[in-house]
Amino acid sequence: MKILRYVFFLIALSTSNLAGAQSLHNKMFELVVAGTECKQDLNNWLNCNYKVGQNLKFSIKDAGGSDEVIAFRHSDWDDDYYAVMYFGCIVVAPGSASKNYGEDDNIYVSPKNGRVYRTRQECQAVK
């Protein structure tokens, strides 16, 4: 009987950790989306600016165009969030100052359309 209770406890614990991890990933996704501002200019270019957390700032000029330019205006591993270019996408990751997120909580931004994605596969699939 004790063993059965212990097994149920472990199952409940792992389920709550998974739900908590998913919730943190969703919160980070929402944070990146909320910090996104895209505007179309007179030349029909889509220019996007991103501000995530306290310090992370980056931009995409001409998102989806033939001459897209990515500018990392401030990205520091030691801040709450930082960004890098990886697999053809901009990866927003929790920095060392971020205590509530895990290693798998990365969010992806496509330079091809300026949109925010939850997974690398979704980001890479953008044409």
C-alpha cells in the first residue's frame, strides 16, 4: 500500500512539473509577443522591433524581404533574456538573471516574417 501511494505521488509530481514547465514556456511566448512591434513603411518593407524583459532589444529590417537585416541592439547572457541567431531563426532564451525558466523555454522569431513561434520546427518551416 505504501509503494502504491509513493507511485501515485511520483506521477502527480511529474505531471505538475510538466504543467508548470509548459506554463512557463507559454508565459515566455506571451512576453516575446507582447514586446513585438512591426510596422510597414512606405517602401512596403516590414520593420519589426522587439523588447523582451528588462534589456533585450533586437530588430528585423525588411522582414521577409530580399535584404532582411537583423540588429541585436542589446543582448547579454547575464541579463534576464538574450538572443542569438541559430538554425535560421532568432532564438530568445532565458539569461542567467532569469530564475523562473529552464533550458527548453526558448522562443523563436522568424526573420522571414517577423512572427514569434514556440518551437524551432515551426520557425524553420516558414517560407
